Amino acid sequence: MTDAPDPVVNDTRPTAPLHEVDDVRGPVSGFVVPRFAGIATFARLPMITDVDTAHVAVVGVPFDTGTTYRPGARFGPSAIRQASRLLRPFNPHTGTFPFADHQVVDAGDIACTPFSADQAVGEIEVGMRELLTRAEVPIILGGDHTVALPVLRCLREHAGEPVAVVHFDAHLDTWDTYFGAAYTHGTPFRRAVEEGLLQRGRCVHVGVRGPLYGIEDLGDDSDLGFRIMSTPFVARIGAQETAEAVLATVGDAPVYVSIDIDVLDPAFAPGTGTPEPGGLLSRELLAVLRSLRGIRLVGADVVEVSPAYDSSEVTALAAANVAYDLMSLLAEVRAGPAYPH
Ligand code: MN
Ligand code: MN
């Protein structure tokens, strides 16, 4: 054997024809390097250290010390990155090239201690504040839902005003404490309201369902300034009208979209910490997200993917596609919806 070709598994040549902006570096082309090869950055995008500037940064927060039931979301970022290999550069549902209009990168993971939630929340805040000096819009891969609090602290500061939250979740996550702990995955949005990070009355939970501790949970949640669009509500009015109701609620506020993957039915997302039957279809969630065009998105997360409970990567695949459609909201519409409606 002679003249063997050089191995190309670490080839970082971009998908050139898709990039009209000269200095944007896209994902490794699936026509040059098979999608199952090479190191798994999100969607095979460049690392933040490979580019001069970035607009959108995917960042992992492998933290699950705030979980109340099944742990394991610390492995969420790596599972979502692995599943995201399958993504392609053109989103025909929205007519967008989410990686082509501006620089999108993978910023790696924010390191934080697994031994103290209080300490980790501080470390995540420091990591996020540092990231926001290098990128404008963070897309966080969790991690459990605790991570939303330190991110919201930074985004409130970055936006210069409190933010609206569009929270997709089976659960309210506005409880007070668990076993005396203030920082858990069931409490981030109460803490955020207490800290003045949110625009009360412009926040909404989408996809809530399942049993509560008591009827007062709903009154407490309403007092904190959240509107509830339950799973039965979304199923009844449909994705398009749900999105319109969300857009009407947030208005022109800067918006953080927080997606707990357990908003999906356990049939579509078994790999999560606190599954609740009777949830949204992946199709419904993606359809709502695609209809949020015009939203003033300043950051987003996809949390609570716990790969040890997953089957055939379905939860991680759903999470990767959710992140992709969030990124698509930040991209220009270049074509009409390509699939027949
Ligand atoms: Mn949840
Ligand atoms: Mn949650």
C-alpha cells in the first residue's frame, strides 16, 4: 500500500457554499468527514478558541447536584453533543441556515463542583459572565434546571434590564426549598423572581402537567408573575396559537427560553430526572419553537437530559434538535418554508 490518503477525521473545512459571510466558520462538512467521525463539538461547529469572535455560543453546564429524584444530567452536555452530529446546516422548516449568518461556536463546558450546589451556582455565574465577554447569546446545555438561575443573573446584567422567561417544563420550578436547600432544580424561577431578574407578568410556563404538592402551588406561582399554558391547553389550541400567546405574553422584552426536556412525553424523552406522563410530542415542541419568530432571544437552555435513563439516544436527539431550532430563531430567514405545509 502506498500513497494512502491523509486521515481527515480532524478536518475542519467548513461547508463553504453555505457561508455568504466570509469570516463565518461553519460545521465540518458531512461530505468531507462522515458525521460519526471526529470530535463531538455541538453540530461539529468550531470551538470558541478556533475563531476570533463569536455571536452564539453553545456551552455545557454538567451539573446535577440540584436534582430531587433521578440524577445523571451531568452527562447531558456530552450526550447532546454526540446526538447533534446528525444535524445538517439548512433548516427547511424555517428557511434558515443557523450557522451561516453569524459565528456560532461550541464554548466547551463550564466547570463547577459536584459537591456543593451553593458553590456551583457561584462558579457557573463566574463562567457565564466570562463567556458573555466573548459571545453575545449563550445556548446552555444542562445539567439540571438549577443552572438557569446563575445564567439568568448574568443575562439580566448583560441585557441591562430584567428578562422575560418562556419556560417549557412539565413542572413549575417555582417551589421554595427542598430539605432546606434554596438552590435546587425545582426552585430556580422563584429565586430569579426574588432577585429581581425577571419581568413579572411577562413570564410563562408551557407544557405544565402532573401532580403537585398542593393547590397552593398554583397560587404561589401566579403571585410570582407566571402564566401557565398547560399541556392540555397546548394540545387543545395547537402549536401555532400557543406560540402566538407566548409572543403576546413576552411582548418586546428580552427573552430567555428555558427548555426542560421533561416537557416532552416520556415516550419521546425517557432520559430525564422527573418524567411525567401525558406530555408534548417532539413534533409539538419543535412546532411551537419554530413559530416564535420575532422573539427577542437573549439566551436559552436545554436542561435535564439524563442519558443513563435514555433509550436509543432519543432524548439527546430531541434536545439537540431543540437547541438547533432555538439557534434557527437567531438566524435570518433566507427561504420560504421548504416543506409543503
Ligand atoms: Mn421538569
Ligand atoms: Mn425543570
